[in-house]
Amino acid sequence: MRLSPGIVRDMQQLALEQRRLLGARAPWHVGDVAWGLRQHEGREPEWRIRLWAEDGRIVAWSWLKQDGRDRLELDVHPDHEHLLDEILAEPGARVAFALEDDVDRRAALARHGFTEPGAPMHYLAFDLVEPPALPRLPDGYEYTTVTDVDLAERVAVHRDVWAPSRVTESSYAQVRATWPYRATLDCAVREPAGGFAAYCLCWPDVENRVGEFEPVGVRGEFRRQGLGAAVCMFALRRLYEEGGRQAIVYCVTEAACALYE
């Protein structure tokens, strides 16, 4: 299926409903969908997206990423779990995800030949009961949020952190134009020479008051100075100021999980 803004919003609407129903156990955040689908240009030929609808609303979707890992992402409304076997019967899929204690989903994955991963993904949630205090930055550094004039530098820091990266100024402009992106939650630490040393993009779910960090990064030459933690605290504070009361993040490596914890 060809990707369109309408398909993105349909997938996001199911994510919103799932979070209303399931809270922190919801499989997707609206920011996951926006970032995942909009950060790269020209990848649609590598994807297979399917939607299931009932009475004019999306009740399930799947998204096969045929990029060498062949990951199958999916979301299914609890009232439509009967669709799960049809979704998982995707012949090209080798990787899919389930919460560790989701016995039914794990059994369904096993039925379709999926096996345990070598490195699980960790999911962290933090309730914001008050705005966090900001760590003091080294002299010459400052907290900031991204503006139009920062586009090139914002892309450059991402490409440095996640090299090799397909993110370009054009694709990031597309991200910024996709709901629910807010420049006031695109947070960074500016270093004395004027570039970005660290960044944290926080995606808001205003309806459920939950923000997701995706992605976060620190340039190699600025690591081990506490700037990753600092930019995350800044993003938490900005999220709180804009009405968010919970933050979530996913991580895989020990270093990343230690940072968020």
C-alpha cells in the first residue's frame, strides 16, 4: 500500500485508542508512528503496510520492514485479537515483538515460528508529578529547542550519532510537518561553538498526556559529560510544562538503558 498522510493518521488513531484503553501497556505511541514512517524518504518499496477496518475505523494494522531484518510491526485492538493469526502469517516476517508477560501474544508468535531474540528491547515509563530540576551545564553550553534556522544542524547531529543514517534535511522537514511534532519539544544542548552536542525529540500525546522520547543522541566528542541525561531532563521539563504527565522510552543497549534509568 502506498503511504499517505491519511494512512499515517489512521495508524496513529488506533495508537491513541489503545493508550486510552491499555495505558502504559499500549504497544504504540503516536510519535512512534510519525517518526518511524516519516524519518526516511523513498523507503516505501521496502515496506508492506496492511490495514484492517470495521465500521469506518482502523482496528488493526501491520507494517513489514523488508530491510534485512524483516521486522513485522503491528497493532491490534483488544476486541479484534482474532485477526492476530492472519497478521502474523506474513511470510516475509522474521522479527516481531511482544511484552515479556503477554502470554497470549507470545504464544501466537510461537505458533508462527518466531523465536526468542538474542537482545530484548526494554520499555521504561516515568510518571511526572512535578517539573524536574535542570542539571547545571558546563560553561558555554545552553539548553535550547529547535527552530527553522537549526534544521541543518539538527539533521547533522542526528546523522553523526546514528551513522550511517538516511535522515536528510528534506526528510526531517517532513518529520517536522507530521502531527504531533512540536518544535517546543525538539530539545537540544548547544555547545560553545554553536552546534548541538546532544538532543532529545519528545513526541506528545496530548489526549493521554504521555510523551515519548524518540530519538535521543549525544555526539561522540561530547559524551561522558552528563549531557545525555541533561537533555533528557530538559525534555521532561518541557513535556511537563506542556501538560504531559508521563514519559516513555525504549532502549536496547545497557548504556542507553542506564542513561534513561
